[in-house]
Amino acid sequence: MRGSTVLAVARTRFTIQDRNVYERLRGRYADMPGLRVVPLPSPASPERVGRSNFEDVVLSPTDSSTRWQLRVDRAHPVLFDHPVDHAPGMLLLEAARQAAQATAHPDASVVVGMSVVFARYAEFDTACWIESESLPDDLNGNRRVLVTGRQQDSDVFCAVVSVASVDDS
């Protein structure tokens, strides 16, 4: 809210598992010491993904304009503000946002909606691939982009991201 004006609405649901359940879910990855990590690939163009600094780019380009490798920079002060044994959800949400903006590029856009389903943990030891696909515009005329994260041939997350042209927002 700003004053009496609603600026945004968010709904979320999550659970926190007790230690025994978490260890069963994570298997060999639970709090694994000396965890092997995929080398940090070079970042995509910050302008293409809606960022101004290379340090904040979480996607690395491939030979396809709709496919990127997730950049897992565990030294990032915001996305990795505490030790974790998997890629945090905030990193995956940022990857979806950047992929949607890259798909809308060169049009300047801003994310106005996102619906995400997380299917499994994204691990550090294997590349995670982010892919985007344009969908029909929503009822408000906002561009919609389907963004998926896959690792070892399994879905990690799926997001439908709505972006509005900066001129319309």
C-alpha cells in the first residue's frame, strides 16, 4: 500500500520440514560438506535481462535466445545471505524474472505478475537450464512468458510471468 492505494497483492504458501523429513527429502544432498558446484558461467547482457550490473545477472547465454544456464553465484550477498545446500527459491524467481524480460527484449518491460510452482530442489552440482516460451497476452494486454527450470531432465520449477511494457505501466 502507498497511502490508501493498493500497489501489489501477493499470496504464498510454503512449509518448513522438521530435520528428519528434510534429510529424507534431500537424501545425499542434505547439508553436504564440500559440495561440488558447477563452475560459474559468464553472465548474459545485463540490459537484456533487465539489470544494470553484471553481478546481479543470474542467467548465462547459450546458443538459443530462449535458453540459459542458471548462474549460481554463492557469493551474491542478497541471494545467498545464509548457507544453503541447494539453489534458493529467490534465485529461481529472479531467473524467471530475467528470462521473461530477456524474452520481451528489446522492449523495455516490468514484471507485473508471476505464478510459480516449485517441483523439486535445484542442486549445485549439476547445471540447471532455464527456458522461456511466449504465451498469448493476458486479458490486460500484458505479455505472458512461460519459464521453466530443468535439471537432469526433471522440472525444478515452472512459472508464468506477466510483463508490461514500461510505456504502459
